[in-house]
Amino acid sequence: MAGATSVDPRFAEPDCLFWCIGAQKSGTSWLHSYLADHPQVCVPRVRKELQYWNHIRAPFDTYAKRSDIWSGLHRRAKRLGMSALKGEAGRRKAREWAAWERSLWSNDPSHRDYAETLFAYFDGERAVGEVSPEYAHLDSETLAEMASLSPKSRMIYIMRDPIDRMFSGIRFALSKGKDTVVSPTTVADRVAQAIDGDDPHRDLRRTRYDRVIGDLDSVLPPDRVAYFFYETLFTEGEIDRLTSFLDLDPMPADFDRKVWVTKGRDVMPGPEVEARVRDALRPVYRFVEERFGMDVPGVWHHSVNTVSESESESAS
């Protein structure tokens, strides 16, 4: 882990250094848009998710993912055309892209190139951070390294009904594929890969809230971690709680804004497949219910209470 004296000093400048680490398909894109509009927040503009930490730290397949990201960056530049690189704004964007590319290949313990991208548009805002759901896969050691960058670092984690989140994530992934369609059959096949195989797409692991929360508990005190539920996030009270957690002034939110609406979002694979997912996620429901009690949204219709009834019926 990098020592405190070697870390880029920019991380300590804002009143709050934050990361929203997931969960995927739980409103993180909407949250990024809200924070990007807040005058007291600085978030990256090169892209929503810098994916820095999951590229420089094991156990990820860093080479393949770095290559995919950088080739995508070049495709974006080509689409924009050379005129996009003219003028000071274009040169600034080019420097930002270059710093991001360097950061993905860097082993610099100061995290200077990451700071270069994260703080590219910093102008004294109270809070600086990013929203990257992939960071939920990081181990506790890496989360601790992130938290050590500043004594004012904080983390946000959003949960969604586990079954709904898993199916939404699968449909989203399938909708992005060039040779796949979102159908009951393709969703069921992906579920089988997650449960019967080694979860190659991390569909099941993305829903292991119990593991993520355990890691966060081990690296940060309770006042530096905030937990939210997707089903209640889009309310004035919860957004006020979020801005208070980040030491920001309250700002009205556009709850009607739609970000990343997934194609085929109503496609379901059938009750038998849903039952398999429910069995696989029983520990998650139980953990969340025990940890958050009455705060768990009532619309979690597959909650641990229902699971417990099923277990009782099976035992009788």
C-alpha cells in the first residue's frame, strides 16, 4: 500500500473525496448525472467510470480490459473528428485522455495520473469523486488504499432488490452484445452460467452485497460510508441525506430523468429460473434484512421473510 507521504497531494484538497462503488444497475448513472450538475462537485468528464482501481489491482484481467478501453477511446476521438482537438478546449481534452490512458498502465504509488484525470476540472469544489460500480469487486486491501488517499474520503453503496438487480444487469449486458438478443432464453442461459459455472460475467458476484458491505466495514468507520436503496433513492429525503453525507448544499433533483434505459427491461425467463436465482441469493437477503431491518424497502418482494417461509415449508 502506498505510504501517505507518496500520495499526490491533490487528493487531500477537497473537503470530501468520494467513490460510489455500486451496485451496478442500481441508479449509479442517474447519480453520476446528478452529481455532475451539482456546482459543489467535481466528477470526471472523460467518462463516468474511470475504472482505474480495478485495472491496477488484482485479481482483474488488466491487459485485456485496458486494451478494450483505450481502443474505444480512439474510436470516440475518430467519431468526434480532428476538429474536436482544436483550440484550448480540445487540447485540454486530449491531455485528459492521455492522463487516463497512462493511469491504466501505471504502477506509480502516488497515483498522479489518476489524480490528473480525477481533478482535471477541479476548481475548488467541495467534493471530488467518481461513480464506478466495478469497484464493488475490489478486495478490502484496495478499498483501504483508496480510503487512505485522504482523511476526508467517503464511500457510497446503493443496493437494489437482489433478484431485480441481477436480471436487470443481465438484460443490460445482453442488450450491449453485437450477436445477442434479450429474450427469456438468453437470460436463462446467462443465469445458468452464473449459478452453475464460474460466474464468468460476474452477474452473481455483483449482487453479493454481504461481501461488499463486510469489506467496507473493515476499512472505513460508519460515518464515512453511506448505504442507499435503489427503490427509495429517488426521493427528496434520500437525496438530501446524500448531499449531507458529502457535505454539500441541498440541490433539487430531476427524478424523471432517465439514464441508460435497458432494452428488453420487461423480459423475464420464467418462475423456475427466478427460483434458482432466489436460492442462490438467500444469504444476501438474510444479511441485508439483519443489517438494515426496517430500512429495507417494502417493495423487496423477495425479501428474507419470504425466503424464510420457503425454507420452513421445505423443512416440514
